[in-house]
Amino acid sequence: MQAVILIGVSGSGKSTYARNNYPEFIKCSADDYFMIDGKYNFNFAKLGEAHGECLKKFILACQNKQNVIVDNTNTSIEEIAPYFQVARAYGYDVTFVMINCDIDKCAERNLHGVGLNSVKTMRARINNLKLPKYWKFELKEVDSN
């Protein structure tokens, strides 16, 4: 069983990468919580709830022994650790896929209205991300420019 955890700033192409490369996997994304009648209606006050629902969906997929992909920004160890720990607890092989893209392009094309300064902050967190050496995982880097 395989769990893929995407890492990338808003607008980097994570959702497109997931759709094109893992179409048969169960997709877990906090963004799905904000989709109403096919439109994205973000509400910052409900962000914690959205991530909770995303994690519940991930746990259910692992309990059902389904291949699963996490399509969130995952810019910090705090965001990544719950998914990694659950996946490993269920015996999954874990692959992190870091999606690289030009920051200006990400700010222009993201669908969530995330501005350039916020995208830069996300990129800085990713650049400083240190995954524990004792974690067993594969890391891939891809460009989506």
C-alpha cells in the first residue's frame, strides 16, 4: 500500500500533479472542504475543521487499505507528521513529492487568492523543512513550471 504526501506552495501544481500521476488513489485535500457546488469558498475560520476532515478521510483510506494521496501544502513538520505517522502505523510505504515552481507563477495561478508574500513565506518554510532522519520514506522532487 502506498501513501503519497505532496509538499508545495499554493499554485505550484499539486492538484494537477495528483490528478495526472495518481488518478486511482484516494485524494485527501483540505481544499475539498471548501468546494460548494463546484466553487471554491474559502473560510479561514473553518481551516482547522477542513484539515480535520482531511485527516479523517486519510485515516479511513488507510483503514480500508486504499492507496492515498494528500494534496495539501504541507509546508511544516507539524502538517506532515499526522499523515506520515498514520500511514506508517498502517504499514504503508510513504513517498513525499516536493512540487517546485517559480514563486511569481504560483502567486499568479493559485486558485485560492494567496498573495505573493504568503507564497514566499510558504516557500521559506519548505526550504527549511527538516524531515526526521529516522522516518522511512522516499523523496521525489518535480518541477511544474
